[in-house]
Amino acid sequence: MGRRPKPIMMAVALAVSLAFTAACGHLTPAPVSTAVEFTVAFSDTPTHQPTLPVPSAGPSPTYQADQPAGGPALSPTPLSPARSPTSPPTPPPTNSPTSPPPPLPAGSPAALPTAPPADLPTAHRSDQLSVWEQDITLLTYDWATALVPVTPDDPIYPYPRLNFDAVAPPGPHPYRAVVMQNAYIQLLVVPELGGRILRWTDRTTNRQLLYNNPVIKPTHWGYRGWWLAIGGIEWAFPTEEHGLNEYRPWKYQLLRNGVRVWDTDDRSGLIVEIMITLDAEHSYFTLTPRITNPGDSPQAYQFWANAMLVLSDVNIPSPELVFILPDDAVTVHSTGDSSLPGPGGQMNWPLHNGRDFSRYREWRQYLGIFANPAQADFVGAYDLGSDQGVVRIFPHTLATGVKLFCLGDLPSTLWTDDNSRYFELWGGLTPTFWSYHTLEPGATVSWTEWWYPVSGTGGYGWANREAAIRLLPTGDRAEIAVAATRALNATIVLLRDGIEVQRWEAIITPGAPFLATGGPAAGSDWSVQIFAEGVLIAQFSP
């Protein structure tokens, strides 16, 4: 299906944003003179290590596409009734804005959680897996009072516009968060901010992986003509760009191993829900999106998960950041780089006109690209400076969309009040923002993804939900790095031209990868195999 008409955008104050607007439909706000400092405390380091051996992972879930509604529920083990967030007041999806409470007095924000509260109910807590709710405080512009109702002839009706001139300066604002953690990672989900994952901490390195915007600030970007720059992982639905309902509170339900969040689109009636879960054994978290059409007519839609990431030790991507995208060509969505093709144009990947676009340092102006389409079940990024990366595992034949976006030389005042920056890793159902899927009446589409941190490997070239592997040939030898998502009693076998060169027995745990150099051996094609409990769980040949 073709792309829907874009909404009418508002005028812009910053001249530097005009080229960006022409390329990707984003507009930019006037500069903000008030700078706000904001700091948070992140997760603690693990307090224990898992016991070996660990049972192998169970079978992969079945992917559902366009199945009748009424199948197995996404929340098989709820801990509490579904609820709607109660603080702050819900920004209205209707035509009348609602005023939030007066801003709190200026002061230092509350620290984010580092451990479950001592009185957490037994049903929520185990030695390795905990889920709890907690209040947090985030600096937030007073945007809710500046919402503007629209008429039915507006392309975004009934969602509101935003009067940027009426947005008041930021102040501390309370939110209710759901925290979940195991020995390896911690997640913080905020249902009031579109059900997004706001924080993702690698507890083995104590590094925050998602962009931490020090202030929640409205920008002129997005399908509605405004978007809240928050950071984290947001759910863009049911349109391209940043969707329509990512700014408002979603309903949520605690699970024994995570949380389920959901919302209903005001225009189509489509229901979007995300189940976010952990288990006690693995370093990944699991995402299970589910989109249902309860109506009596077909509905066109898009769904994208937009992860805003920073993998360095500061809130800015480092020049040593690299992108892992197994493809040989990409499609340009938007760019400020006149040496590159325009929207819809094709680029070779990763090398194009002598530049290696797998390296962040080559993204000199803003640039967004789509996979052409996704060619494998993994994608990710790795910062060689901090030796930290992330992996997304997904069913690429169903969730065909992958997008990378970097801000290039755009001024940070467009989305924040300090010099922080980020990059975006998108995953979606459609291959680009220019195509829509249609969901028939009573139909549902659902799939499962696994996201996990990886560190200490110097990068990776291949991944599945068991392991990420780096294999670097150096003449008659090869360097090997294997990062696992669970504790493994592993056998690592290095081969050349299919003949075994060397093998190792090793214990691998998340955050403690296997590193070795094997050889010498003559031949051409190197490969590596990983066995656990005698079962082949991963193999890679560069």
C-alpha cells in the first residue's frame, strides 16, 4: 500500500533545520535558552553468578501472522489486574487538552532503581529474577497544556497538534515505572510514556545502553508534527515516522516475568500490545508485539520499534561505533549529505563511493537508511571504544524492516537541552516507511524478538539468540570471540575448509566471553562451531 498523506507541518525557527525538513518531513523547534542539568544513578553490578550447568533454552516460539483473534493470551501469568497509569494525568487523545498539575519545585531528580525493594511480594521475586513497580522523577517540559484539538479534516484527527509557543519550561515530574531484572540486565518500562523501555542496563558492565535524554522535550518531528524526545525504545504505531500514540499513557499489566503494555488506535481501532519479559537464565529480554483488528473492516498499519541507543561511557556515540547489518545494499530514507542518493535511492552497503558506512564516523550529516530488506535474523551495533554492543534477533521473513538513523551534524538543541546525542536502530513489519500492511477483520499478527547486550568481544559478525560470534582470519591463524546469552559448558571448534583445526572446552557466561587464537592451518575458508551439552547451538563462517 502507498504512503499516506503527511500531516501539514508548522513553521520552523531554526534555518539549519530546513534541509532536514525537506528530506524527511521533520520540523525543528526554536532554540531553548534554558539549560537543565540532569543525572541519574544506574543499576548495580550482579550480586551472584549462575550455577553451571544450565539447561539449554527451550524451543523457539511459533510466529503468528494474520491469525483469527482469540488465540492464546499474551499474558499467561498475570500478577495483577490490568491498569491504566494514574500519574501524571493522561494527555488526552481527544479534542480537548487536559492540564497537568503545577510543576514541582526545582530540585535534583530521584535516582533510578538499583535493586528490588525488600518488601517485594514473593510472587514477584526470586534470587535471579525480580519485577516491581517504583516511582521515578524525570525533568519534563510542560507540553500537555499546549495540546491543540483538531478538526476531522486534519490528517492526524483525532490526535492533537501542539502549540510550541505555549509549552512551558521543564520541571521535575513523577512517573510510575515497572522495573525488571535478572543477574545480567535491568529494564525500566514507563507505561505513562507510551509503554516504552526507558532504561536498559547491562549489569555485567554496569553500562546504560539506551539514550538518556536529560529532559523530556517536544520537537517538530514525526507524523503528528510533534514528537516527545525521550529516548529509550518506543513503539511507533500505526503510521510511519514515530507513529501517533507513542506520547500518551498505555495500559499495562504486571507479569511474573515482566510486563504487558497496550493501547488502541483512535482512528482505526487496531489494538497494539507488547509483552516484555525476562527469564532467570538469559541475558536477553524478549519482545512479543501483537497487533489485532477487532473491527469489521480491513485496516492499513505499520509497526516499528525504535531503539535510541548510546553504547559509550558518555551520553554520546563514539567515533568507534560500528553497525552490524548483514546486507549488501540499503535504501535511503532521508539525508543531509548531498553526495548520497536522495529519498528512495539505493546505496551499496557497507562500502559506498569509498566510504565505509558501517562506521559511525562516516555519517557526517543526518542519514536514515533501510535494509533492502532485512536479509538475516540479526542486526545490531558495537562500540569498539567501550567494547560494548547490542544484538537484536528477529524473524526477518516476517518483520522485514530494519532502519538505521544518525543525527549527523544536526544541533542537539533540536531534541535536548545539553550536548547529548544518540543513534536509532529500528525494527518493523514493513520494509520501509513507504509501505503499509493491511490487517483483515478479526485478524492478528504477532512475532517474538530477543535483544541482548554483548561486551568484551571486540565486535561480532554473526549472532543468534544463543551467542554472538567474532571470527577474524589473520593469515594462517584466526581470532575467535564468543559471547553467550546464558551460562554454557561449551565446546568451541575452529575449522578451515571444513577440517578441524583446534577445539577448546570452556565455560562462557554473559559478560565473560570466550577469547582465543587458533591455528596455524592452510586453506581458505574459516568457520567456527559452538556446542553446548553436545548440541550445535551456533556456527559462523565469515
